[in-house]
Amino acid sequence: MTQEIIMKIINYLVPLIMGYLISVVNSYRKKNKATNRALKIMLQNNLTNTYFVYSTKEQIPDYVYRNWINMLDEYEALEGDDYIHTLAEKMKSWKIVRTDILNN
């Protein structure tokens, strides 16, 4: 009799616990997707702004260029679009101005 009650409780609780865990995972996925989208938008904005700040002179300080490349790598990891790659191609012809910041 006691075993039957325990089995009924287990049979009742297991689906409830599994349903709760599935809802938690789905909620996490939605939040993670929204966070990744927001991060991708911020990276795209920063990459674009940096490009246009230095585009008139077609030269960029080495530390800014290094940061730009690092941001580009993260943008690509988030499956960013090819728009930024167009800017990256244009930047290849720019002069990279050496500074003392990276020489330490």
C-alpha cells in the first residue's frame, strides 16, 4: 500500500518537475536570444560609428583598429551580417597609425 502511494506521488511529481524544467530552459533560451540580438546591434552600431569617425582621414590609431577587429570577431560569432564586412574591406587600405599605447 505504501509503495503504491509513493509510486502515485512519483508519477504525479515527475511530469510536473519536467514541465517546470522545460519552461525554465525555454525562458532562458528566449532571454539569451534577446541578449545576443541586443549585443549584435550594439556591436554593429559601434563598428559603424568607429568606421565613420576615421573614414574621412582613411587612417586609424592602432589601438582603435585592434579593438575594431576584436569587436568584428565577436560580431561574426553572433552571426552578424555582411554590411560590416564591406566596411572592413574598405578599412584594409587605410593607414594604421602606430601609438605608444600598444608598445608597452
